[in-house]
Amino acid sequence: MFSRPAPLPIKPGQESVWGYPRPPRLEHCPKQIEIVFNGVAIASTNNSYRVLETSHPPVYYLPPQGLRLDLLQPESGQSFCEWKGVAKYYNLVVGDKVAKKVAWYYPTPTPAFAAIAQYVAFYAQPMDICSIDGEQVTPQPGGFYGGWITENIVGPFKGEPGSFGW
């Protein structure tokens, strides 16, 4: 049997991932998002969306016009999210460095997530830098999930040891 962990205490200006809804919520994010890979700026936007889901740090979806699309190569395979639909993947190729299946997008998401059609999310771990308003993010633990942790996001987070079944 699995039990829900106790949320960590929050300070003013912080959000607990245990206050996020299930099913997840989509919200516009006007903060400046930047990503650097192999020394090259691959993303810069202040017009993203974030998905908020219980126990997960936010996942940020960036508009195509804020990305270096020429550096993304479609990758075979797909996955399914019960809330957003079928996701497809990209590899990122910058110079001699390749990050496989490092980004994903929903070509035709469910109606509740229609705003993120063709928007792209990135795993933070393989990047040189992923930042939100200048703060470098920490990747969601576990390697499977794509959430970005900042100082204002409090867990515990899905993906940490012992979190299977939350």
C-alpha cells in the first residue's frame, strides 16, 4: 500500500506541488525561459505555458517561435498522457553533441491542453542551463519526469526514491 507523503512547509512566495491539482492545470507563464545546450542558446521566450500536477514540479512548454527549431530532429516513438494525449519526441543536435529524446510535444493535445499544441518541453538534466527569470532550475528527480524545480517550488517530488505509487 502506498501513502501520500507529508508536504514540506512553505514560506511566503513558495508553492507546494501538493497544492497543484489532479487532473493537471495549464496556465500561461510570462516569465523569461532560457535554455543553453553545448554552449548555444536554443530557447528564449517569455510566452510559455506550465502544467501543474499534484506531486510534480511544473513542466514548461515553449512556443516554436522561441526555439531554435533547426536544432531539433524528430525521433521515432511516442508516449501517451491520459490528460494531454499522444506526445512525440525530438533529439537535440548542437555541433558534435546529441541529446536523444530530450524534448517532447503534443501535435494534437486534448481540448483542455489545446493551447500547447506544437509547444515543446525539455528535460533540464542534459542541458547546460535551463533558467526561469535568471534562476537556474534543478531537474525533477528520477529521470522520467520533466519538471523544473526552482527555489519557490516545494516538494517532496514524484521521482524521488520511494515515490513510486504516489
